[in-house]
Amino acid sequence: MAATKWALDLSHSELGFKIKHMMISNVTGKFTQFDVEAGTEGDDFSNAKVVANVDVASINTNNEQRDEHLRNADFFGAETHPNMKFVSTKVERVDDDIFTLYGDLTIKDTTKPVKLTVEDNGVATDPWGNVKAGFSISGKINRKDWGINYNAALETGGVMLGEELKLQGEVQLVKQA
């Protein structure tokens, strides 16, 4: 079977996260600029090779002051480390439409293995003849594994930010001719 290339349809995709704030609630955010490429055998994603690049300066938490802080060296250091990168290493089928996607995530020049849960939402052809594949993605990482250690102690005990980030994404890929 021939190799198939897939490219991101950014206008129908999103990449977001949640983190505990003050130990009592979650703050959410998203990255508005990212790219995903995948290679498969036909339309079968069970052995896909996936590469994703994220422009960290595109972070948006609906608070410009917070976003600027997240871009600086306390967090992502966007000026010196403008991109995060994910490169898949293995795909493991869990059931008919759920996969575990293993890969290496690079943030601030530190690369660590991660495991993501991917729901295969199917393949469809749009009204213009484009073949598209949709996926829901989730996972968890510990920000300290990538040297993102900033925090502040609270008067009541505890800390301002949790260590665990919950990742979620909706990705639509377009089959390339």
C-alpha cells in the first residue's frame, strides 16, 4: 500500500491545556499557531508517524498580562525557544477507535517521552472532495520535567500553580494529493 501524507487543517483544529490555579480551580489556555504532519499507509493510522510543531508565542489564556508572563523565561522562554515539538515513536491500538500515541516532546531544548490518548473520530470527504481525518487527543505532563519550575507560595499554604498540565486537542488532518 502506498504511503499517504496528511497535513493539518488549522481552521478546524485546536490545541489546549489546563493547569491547577491556587489549588482550587483550573486555568485553561490554548496555542493558536501549530502544525501537524502525519504519514500513514493508506487511511490506516494504526502505524502513523506524527510530527507536531507549536509556536509557543501563540499562547492565549484570555489574559494578555498572563500570556506575556508565560512567554518569558519563567515559563516557555519564547524568544530563545520559539517552538515545542512532538515526534511520535510508536502507536498502540487500545480498541477500535482508541490509540495510545507515544512520542518525544521537546520544550526549551529538553526532550522527554510522553504518552497521549488519541480517539480516532473517522475519515470523511468534505463537500469539495478533500479527504479528512479527525482525532481527539488528551494527555498529562509534569511541567517541571521540562524545567518550567516557576511558582509562588500562597499565604494559606499550597502553591499558585500545579505541576500537572492536562493536554487536550481536536485535530483535523487533510489527505495530501
